[in-house]
Amino acid sequence: MTTFTDQIHELARPLWLRSVHHPFIKQLTAGDLPLSTFRYYLLQDRYYLSEFGKLHDKIADQLTDQTAINFLREGAAGLKNGEIAVRKGFFAKLNITQAEIDLTPIAPTAYNYVNHMYAALYQGSPQRAIAALLPCYWLYNEIGQALISQGSPVSLYQQWIETYDSDGYTDSVNQMIQLTNRAAGQVDETEKQAMTTAFIRSSAYELGYWGMSLRHESWDSL
């Protein structure tokens, strides 16, 4: 039986393939990605993940499904204690200081991606916002699985790849997929289409994130 997430995954496939084969990912795997670019990516991702975690809690506030609420609350806590903590380890290795974090402006693409997810919730529905969150989970897992056999000669980049191929991360992705399918079962066809649009737009922003990082995008560069 084809699920809702099977359908939207297929619709977003062209965008996802472009992400998997993006020059940022290819350079990271080959070990050619400049550390300055990886630092830029991490600094922007710190902002994104902070807001991503907050969105888990804000979506949970609008739900009555206790299973979904528990998953989202745990996800918010996990981002604080897990993925963001991993980023802090990267920051230490790259000598990224709190002062640098405070002085780094949010790039336009990161800003717009986060605002898109907030709009999915506050101008849409919690179900739509769940669909908007899913690409960040699922796409990174697919990238990790695609790259793990090849790896990277740079230990920091290898650690990044391994983060998204771990059993624990894959389990959270599968739970998020199930949550999205349950959410789709709670709404009518019009809202399902809105969920699909939110998912595809997030997929497009994920693709844009790699280019943003390679360009070291800034508001002055627009």
C-alpha cells in the first residue's frame, strides 16, 4: 500500500537527488570542502536547529494525539542534548567561539527556511508543520546512508556523515515518517495538498541550504 509519505517522497525526489549530488556534499565526501565553508554551514545550522527544536514544542502544543506529542517533546529535548551538542563538539574543534556565534548574522536562506516552517504552523496547521519538518529528518538520513560506504578522508566530515547513518537517528526518522502519515490521516484532501506543498518547499530549502553554504551567502550578496 502506498502511503502519504511515499507519495510526497516521490514528488520531491528530483530535489533530493540534487541535494545528494550537490557540490557541497561531493566536496565534503572527497575531503575538498574548505573548512571555512564547513564553519559557515555549522554557524548557520546552529540557528536553524535551535528554531527547529522550538518548533517541535510549538507543534506539540497544538496537538491532542499523545503519541505525537511525546515524540515531538522528546525530539525537542534530543536536539538540545544530542545534535546541537554534536555541533558544539564541532565548534570546539574548529575554534568557533561564542563571540563569533553572536556576531554571525543569519543568512537569508536559513532565515527564510525557518520562517517557512513557522508559517506552516501559524498560518496553516500542526499537520502542515509536521510535513514541513520531515525533509530535514529524512533527507539527512538518506544522505548519510548514501555516503557512509564512501566516507570522507577528513575526520570531521566523516563524523558528520556518521551522525546521519546511526541506528538511533534512523529510528527517529522512521518515527517521524509514521507521525506524518498519521497526521495526513487526520485531515481532508485540501489539507493533504497543503502538507504536500509544505514538504516540497522544505525540500527546496534543504537544497538551497547547500548552495547558501558554498556561497557564504549574506544579505549584501543578494
